[in-house]
Amino acid sequence: MRIGELSRRTGVSVPTIKYYVREGLMPPGELTSPNQASYGEAHERRLRLIRALLDVGGMKVADIADVLAAIDDRERPLHKVLGAAADLLGGANTEQDDPEEVAARAAVTDLISRRGWQTYESSPAAADLSRALAAMARLGHGAFVEVLDDYADAAEEVARADLAYVDRQVAVEDMVEGVVIGTVLGEAVFSSLRRMAHVDASAKLYGTDGPRERKAK
Amino acid sequence: MRIGELSRRTGVSVPTIKYYVREGLMPPGELTSPNQASYGEAHERRLRLIRALLDVGGMKVADIADVLAAIDDRERPLHKVLGAAADLLGGANTEQDDPEEVAARAAVTDLISRRGWQTYESSPAAADLSRALAAMARLGHGAFVEVLDDYADAAEEVARADLAYVDRQVAVEDMVEGVVIGTVLGEAVFSSLRRMAHVDASAKLYGTDGPRERKAK
DNA sequence: GGATAGCGGATAGTGCTGCTATCCATTCAG
DNA sequence: CTGAATGGATAGCAGCACTATCCGCTATCC
């Protein structure tokens, strides 16, 4: 398959494919002559993965390059690949030392030990959580920590479902890629579901028109 | 309070505050003389909200402007504000009609009716979900729909926790803003928790070093 | 065998986003 | 009275994900 057909089959323009190759997101085609290369199914699959991580997962090209490099590195142990993926999903780490930030970090440490989670307070996910909680506290929603355990219950439920899926579904050689897909796209899936459930719960609590309109008109 | 103090107290630079005002994210200060304005606590609070939605929620400035306009419009009923917020959180709607996309939409319709959710197939959240499921299917993970119900259980749990929190915590006049904060920042919170739970579940299943290393060394 | 479409490779440019820099005339604080 | 700060406006910048253009070559079709 040449680049034109690869482009047609994936809906990604030829210059964009070239760009991805340049950026190290996928290997170049195999040269059959000085200016002719052939691409295989692996390229097609990789391209779809890139588009999924970009469009659905909202990742940046540079971060995708890191994750894919980790996936391609067959020496790297699974948990390191996952660590690389998980670490790149979060926001930038703008370290602050507000009182809110400190309190949030303490709450996160508490949560981790209360849950008996094998995570570290210093992990990017924990840092993101602290930042989010600190932001809520600054907005007068410090009490949100009280529902953290409900959130954590749900998070554990999702994590169990993910692991079970990966465990039974994916062949071993694809496991790394499968887990990355599950981690990144699963987030998009859950996020949509949460918004849908939110609308539903709100409708059931307040009626379709919402509380503001109950005495209106 | 003048703009300099507002800047110092929030850590947002003066030109950036001016920029937010220009973009309609917050009202200008009250002019006390032709080139002197005073800002109040409402401005400070608004600025913190903007930074939270930007930095933690990952929203775009233009979308934040829309949401804040909805919040400020006291005529608008709660559910419309929430709709505006929820709709702006998703990705762009790149309509396609792959077989995968069609199948994914069918799966979503199924899910909604199975759950009895008061949502519509055409809502942005449902569209996002379809896109995510279609992307998974294209990557050979069509079987992911089998865990959708586990995800939905968790999503309902989170939505219930959110609603309960808002219901007991927030004064009525702040309810709209509170729900937006909960929706947007709650997503960041859950995302962090999911990644942490993921690491924990993985560690417990495979041991700290992951499966790849069990026979290494 | 000659036109033409496509190719690999490289460089420069584009549109969008979230600011940042600079300038100006005015005004407030010490 | 002087120097810092202010409101208002315009222009510029850095990062990102492409996109356009050009080059010399080659596979392909008639």
C-alpha cells in the first residue's frame, strides 16, 4: 500500500501522515525505491490509534509520541508504559503553596491511606487531584472533600471493569496498547456517561424544567 | 480595590485581567473617574473561577465566556445553564457515518433506553460517547461495549454524589455556579481518581512490577 | 515513449489560542 | 511635583496541529 491509499483508508491527509512520521508518531514506510515506499496494516492501525488519542482523548501530538515510543519499546515493562500514559494525561504541574494547596495535598494523602491505595502522593494523578481540590476550596467548595469517597468508590469500580476487560479481552502482545486505549478512551467514555447521568439525575430530582422554573410563568 | 491589588491577590497579571474583561469573561471595574476603576470581591471570585475552569477544567476561553454568560443570565433556567456547560465540555462534532459510528450510535441508544435515562440520543454527551465507542471499535475494541454498564453504574453513582452535594451545600443563589463548578472540576477530580485507582488495581493484580517483569532478571 | 499522476523529502506558511508588550494620556500617592 | 499606577487600545508572540508549495524522481496508462 502506498501513502495515497493509506490516506484514503484512514481519512488522514497525505501531508499529515508525513507530518506524523516526522514527529516520530509512526515509522516511515518501507522504501521500495529511492522515492517510493510501501505501508502495511500496522501503519493503518497506528494511524487510527493516533487519531483516536488526538481527537477523542484530546492528547497533544508530542505526548502521543512519548506514549507510542513507550508502547513500541518492547523492553519497557507494562507498568512503566502505563505510568508514561497516565502521567501525560494530566495538566501541567504549576506548583503552588497556597494554604488551599497544602490542605488539598493533606486530603489526598488521607484519601490514599484510607483507601489503602498503592499510589504515591507525588504521582502526577495525585498532584492533579490536589490542584483540583485546591481550586474548589478557593471557590468556597472546600466541603467537596466530603464526597471524595463516593467518587473514589466509583473510580475503583471503573478501574476494576477496565482491568477485567483487558484481562479477558486482549492478547498478551497487544496488552500494552490495549491498556493505553482503555485508559485514554475510557476517560472520554466515562466523561460522556457522567454528563448523561448528570442530566438524568437532575431531571429526576427537579423535573425536566429545573428548579428555577417551578414557580415561573 | 484597584486592578493592581486584584492582580496581586489572584496571581493573574494585569494585562491578562484586561484581556478577560475584553473577552467578556468578567465585567469591567466600576469607573470612579475617567481612568480609574474599582473592583470588588465579585471580580476576585470570578477571576478564580475563570482560572479554575481554564487550568483545571481545561476549557477554552471562548467556551468559558459562554458558560459565564449563561450563569450571569438570571433569566435562564438552571437546566439550560447546565446544558450550556455540559455541551461545551465535549469535543468538536465531526460527523461521520462509518459502520462503526452507526453501530456505536445504536449501542448508545440501547444504553439510554436500558438505563431509562432522560437524555436524548442527539445530546452532545451522547454524540461524544458514540465517537469514543466508534474509535474503540475501529481499534479492534468493539467488545468494550460490554463493560459500558459497569461504567454507567459508576457514572450514576458519581452523579448522585454530585447532586446530593449541591443540594445540601450551596445556597440557592449560588446553585448555578456551584453546579457548573461541580460538573467541570468534578470531572478533573474523577479523572485523577480513576488514574490512581487504575494504578492501584494494576498493582494488586500483577504485583508492583507488572506482569512483564515477573520472569525478568 | 511520452504525458501525467503520484511519490518522498524538505521548508515555509497558516489559523487558532491565550496571552504579553508597548504605547498613550490621565491620575493618584507621597 | 514627581513617579508609579491606571484605563484603553493596538500589535506582537509562542505553541500547536497542521497545510501549501516546491523539487526531482518514478510508476503507470495509453
